[in-house]
Amino acid sequence: MSVRNGIALLLALSTLTFLVACGSSSPTAVAPPTGGFSNSNLKGTYVISILGSDVNNSADTESFFAIVGTINADGNGNITGGTVDINDPDIGGVFPAQTLTASTYKLGADGRGTGSLVTPEGTFGLDFVLTSNGHGLITRFDSAGSGSGTLDLQNSTSQSSLTSLTFSLTGTDATSEFLLGSAGGFTLDSSGNITPGTGIQDFNEGGSSAGLSDLALGGSLVLTSGTSGTAVLATSSIFGSLSFDVWVIDSTHLKLIETDAVAVLAGDAFTQQTSFTAGQLVFTLSGSDSTGAALVAGGFVTTDVNGNLTAGIEDFNDAGTTISTVPSFTGTCTSFVAGRCLLALTGFSNGSSGPFVFAAYPSSGGIQLLEVDSLGQLQGTAYNQSATSFAASEGYGLNLSGTNGNEVDDIAQFNAASATSSPNMTGILDENDLGAPASPVSLSGTYTPDSTPDGRGGISVPNIKTLNGLLTLQYYVIDGSTMLFIEGDSGQVAAGTFAVQSASSSPGSAQPVVSMFRPLVRPHTAMKKKQK
């Protein structure tokens, strides 16, 4: 038996042992008020995407990893197959088109489930929560790493349906020394080649975009079937030509994963839009400040069609302090070319003031944002707001990703009661603190909307028996069904989303507003050595 296969067997056994142990001591799952889930709710071919941190315990190091591909679920508790790409320097690099070995999954009445990806390069434990038959939030849940991502029921599309696209990619360089973010846009011709003059790409590496912004982009995105393909993104930057595999969710949404050895990038592509939609936006951003310390920010702001921003409120957690609030910021978007503009913010903060500038790309998946001012590295998305509250008497699935020195990822489900009750949210939370999966624990807390109905509010879950010990969140309502949040606990910096659950939704139901997940990993050289 090879060493790698021996490690795979050990991980499979340790994951199984953990899941059995959890089954004997877990709090009792309670179905959402609208109806419970079962194994039958996970049926079909799903695009799976997980990004996070992998641990090499023998060398006491870690690296960023990405897994993107498909799984086939039969609705009876079996993962019958699938194909995934793995980009993971800690296990040897890039492993494309890995065929999954049959395995099992188990889905509880509350929509929380467990399972595993059994690949030739190892077994990856999974912990997830479904919000519908067609969508779920997921974490890696084993002793060799942690990460967060999404499950989306796969539909097919055609090359001719892919015209102008905007993309957002997250990861690190090949050594995991520096965080790396990228965003861009392009128009394809009928053969899948990027039409000259229509492609733009921005990078931010380790907090700097010097020489990496507003780059002319060439290359291609070609489907080899209705459900997958390849892409090449080529610029004159130090990164040169980057190769990707492409996995189709539908004609408006693709998943990408890098398949070369230049970097470890993965993310999403959406249908490009050429202007903002006027109204109120809600947003979250994650990354690092100018010193490399972990940072998350969130809030809301009013925009016109040209991206002129007014009446903005920003909350931020810089380096694991409690949430600070900027009561007012504004912004102006200029140089709108090929689906991109430069968004200059006034009154914004990343822990200190500065002339912050973001590349902004409107899309069907929200406005993709990447900091390009060399004052830090923030990346995120802004969404048009259509509601200012979320409903009681509903169940919600939640995913959190952040850092407390190590990467930490949570999956949770809770049922919400009236805002006047206390506690008014009860459920179960699962947490993985970089290869230290904890047994499920009861969640009991209180959400409190702002006194002025603006879609913003706070969540407090005291004395929760996880490795962090508490959850203090600031949330932002997008449409009443989907919410963003940031965490403001001392010592932990995180961001995430929660969304209403519907076990009876049809498999072909529309994607949720938030169909992507960007984990917050520890920046710079801290990733090269695991924290004790």
C-alpha cells in the first residue's frame, strides 16, 4: 500500500469514527417549520465546490486547497459517482478529473448532512446543510483540513449561451505564502475565444495590485460538453497564462478551478452586466488589512445606475477585535469599460482610513469587488436589496468561514421565532477548527433587527460549546430569504451567509441569490506553518 493510499485509509477510518461518535451524542435535529428533510432531498448531479486549508500533520504545515467537480446522489443515501478536480500543494499539486469511489451520505430532518468524497488522492469528510433540493452549503469535515463551499444542482448549457461573463477567483500563490484574488470580465465569440478588446482582469497578491490591475485579457472558455469545459485566462502579468477547468451550473453560472501549477485559484463566473441596478446594496468583504491581519467588512449603501454611492454604513472586524462601525461612507465609480469600473470610496475603513479603490464588475451574481489600491486585500460581493427583514417560523441553513489563528468553518441549522422572543433562534452547529472537527452542539441565541428597518441587525449566541465559545454576528438581509453576515468576536474573524430552507422545493428551482462562497483564510506566511 502506498503512503498516500495509507493516509487515505486512515482519514476514511478517522472520519467514520468521528461520524459514528457524533451520531451517539448529537443534540436532536428538529425539522424546519415548513417540513423536514430526508435522504431523498439530495438526488441528482450536483456541482460541488470547496475552498480552504489543508494540513500536512507530519510536516506541521498547511496549504490552501480547492476542490471543484460533480457528485451523483441517488436520493437513498448513496453517492454513486462523480468527478472532481483537486488543486492542493500539500498532497502534491493538481489532480484533475478524479473519479469518485462510491460512498454514502446521511441527511437529517433539519437538512444537515454528512458524507465523504472518496478520491484516488484521499478521502475528504463532508458536513453540509441543504436549503433546498437544488442548493446546499458545505464544509470539509475531517482531521486533515477545513474549508467551505456550495452544492448546486447541475443543469446543462451550450457554448452559444455563454456570451459576456464576469468572474471572481480566490486563493493563494503556489507556495501558499500570499493570498491571491482576481476578478475580470470578457466577451466570447462563437468559438469560445475571448474577443480582442473585451477582456479585462485585475489581481491582488498579498495586499498589492501594483502592475496587476486593469490588464488586457485574452484566452478562451470552451465547453467540451453541456456540463464542463476548459478556460485559459492570459495577461501580460507575472502570472501569464492560467488554465482552468470549468463546471457548468447553468447558463448564467459556472464554477472554475485552476489546473496548472502557477497558483491555487477557484471561483465563479456569472453573466456580465454593464451597469449597476439603482437602489440599496448590501455587501460583505473579506481578506486582510494593510498589515496582513485578517479583516471582514459588511454593510449597506445606496447606488444609482452609474455606481455613485451614498448613505453607506460599514461594519468591520479588523484582526479579531469586536465590530467597529463607520456611520457614513460614499463612493464614485468611473472608467466604466467592458463591464468594469473603478470604485473609489470616501469615509471607508479597513482598520485605518485611506483612499480605497475597488475594481467593480456588475453581474447576475452580484457586483464582484476586488481591492486594487495596494492598501490591503479585500474581496467580496454586493447584492441589490429587496427586503429588510427575514421571516420567523422558518428554518435556515448557515455557513461560516474565518480564522482564529487557524481556519475555522461552521455549518449550522436554526429555526427562527418572532423577533420579540428571546431566544428566538434554536438549532444545531457543527464546527471544524482546521482539522479538529467538534461534535455537533446546540445553538440557542437571539437576533435583533436595527430599530430602523434597514435589513441590518445583530445575532448573539452566547456560551456555545464550540472551540470559539460564542458567536456575535452582524447580518444584512438581501431578499428576505438570503442573508449575509460578518463575525465580530474578539479573537475570531469570519464571514458567511444563511438562507431559508424549503424541503419541498422542486429540483429545478432557481438558484439562491448567493450561489458562491469565499472562505477567509489566514494571510501571508502564517499559512506556511500551522498554528499550535
